[in-house]
Amino acid sequence: MTNINTAGWHRKHLLDIESLTAEEINVVHDTTRAFKAVGERAIKKVPALRGKTVINLFIEPSTRTRISFELAAMRLTADVINFSTEASSLKKGETLKDTARNLEALNADIIIIRHSATGAPHFLSRFLRGSVINAGDGAHEHPTQALLDTFTIREKKGRIAGLNVTILGDILYSRVARSNIHALLKLGANVTLCGPSTLVPKVFEQMGCKVTYNVDEAIAEADVINLLRIQHERQRKTMFPSIGEYTNLFGLTKARFEKTKPDALIMHPGPINRGVEINSEIADCERSVVLEQVTNGLAVRMAVLFLVNGGKGPQEIAG
């Protein structure tokens, strides 16, 4: 990593939230605000990445994140290539390193990677000349999701410091949870984790979180409730008896929702399993900011692409 200057952004890559400072997160948020304003104009494109090539290297399936990054790059006037694993030489045994180097030989400036292996973006960043952005690596981190989540909280609540944020669900296998924990704690929030004991081990308390297995206790004083789906694709075996039991014990039902603070925000990174971790009506209620998270995700990814390409902050974005 390059040296940190809290007056702006000086990183070539975005690999995780853990290594960022609160000041750097704030720079991303401020830049996001400027790009969100751009998205509200009649002409939504800016030439910040004109002549640059951005490659979506998604080795693991994705819909929302890939489309969001693709649209963000297009809004910045970059040339975008979507890499399909099914039609690539990776299926023939080519290594990730060779694939990335061949893409770089095509003058790729920014490679956005999602991979099932923890550390894959960090690995690529050690030898590629261009910038690397982590779009999710295994159960490790998903930095842009945490950036858009914290931006949404700040936009709706006006602050993050001092807020009580509960993350409810599958914490153990969730890269979203890890990135959110790092971001929220750096920004001064109080973080409570809740879910089945098999999915929320006490070891998370070492990060500075409170861990509870009582969902009513977890949501009673929460200013924000961030729900996570069960990560079936990453679990090696069933970590709880049944979906029905999970919903009964940890789902945000109508009865539980009625006991929450009247201004508590309901968040979810998607995809939502309606009727499992959240009641369908609650997912669509006026306190739910799920669709706003999607909108903010586009602006956050525009900000990240802009910053890793050499931008220093919102002051460089034309008004």
C-alpha cells in the first residue's frame, strides 16, 4: 500500500476495509456524494475514466455487484470488458495469475475481481501494474458493500458515531459482515452480532463487537438492523436444523419488527430470502433502505474507480 495522506486518497488498490483509515472511508463517502449528484443530472456521464479499460474479472457468480461496477465504469466513460469464466481458459487449467497477466497485456487499467478464494485480490495486486478492486473474496471481505452500507447509514441518520448497529444472520461465512464490522467500528458505531451460535462464534468479540444469541435483545435498541442471508454456498454442512427453525428463532418477523425503535433502519445486501431472514412486508416497508443501498452502490463504485485511478477526492469532480 502507498502512504496514507488523510487529506485525500493515495491508494492504487481497494483490497479490503481492514487496512483503511476512518479518514479514507470519509473521502470515499464524500466522493460518493458528489457522484450521486452526477447521477441525478439529465446527462449522467462524466469523462473521468475516458480512454481507460476496466475489466470485470468475476470468477465467482454475481449479478448486482457485477452490473453495478459495469454501469459505474460506463458512467465514467471507461471501456468495459466483462470476463466470463465459463468461456475462458481458466476452464482449461490456466492459472489466475496467467489470466490476469494476459488481461493486463491488453492494457487493462483496472481489474475488478470476485473470487471464491480468500486473498485473490491481494495476490493479483502484488504483480499487476494496474489497479485491483476487491469485489468479494471468499468469506473474507466485500469492501464496496461496506462502503455503500455505511454511506447509506450516514445519509439517512446524519452520522455513524454512537449509533447502535445490529448485524443479524450468518456472520461466520459472510464477507459483507466482516467488511461492515471493520467500517462501522472505525467510524465509531456500536456493533452487535446475532445469529445461531454455530454462525456467530464468540471469537468475533475480539474485533470489538458484542455477540448475543437473543434476537429480541439484539434489535431492541438498534438504530440500524442489517440482515444477512444464509450463505449456503460457503457452508460445508448444515449449521442449523432447518430454515423454519432459523426463521422462528432469528428471522425479522412482524412481531419482532413491532418491538424495534420506530426509526430503526432495515438493511440487506441482497439477495433477500423473503420469509426466511425477513418478512416480505418488512423488506418493502418505508423503513427499509434496501433499494437505496443499490442506488448508493452505483455511486460508491464510481467513487472507488475514480479514486484508484488517481483521483484525490470530491474536489476534483466537476460541479
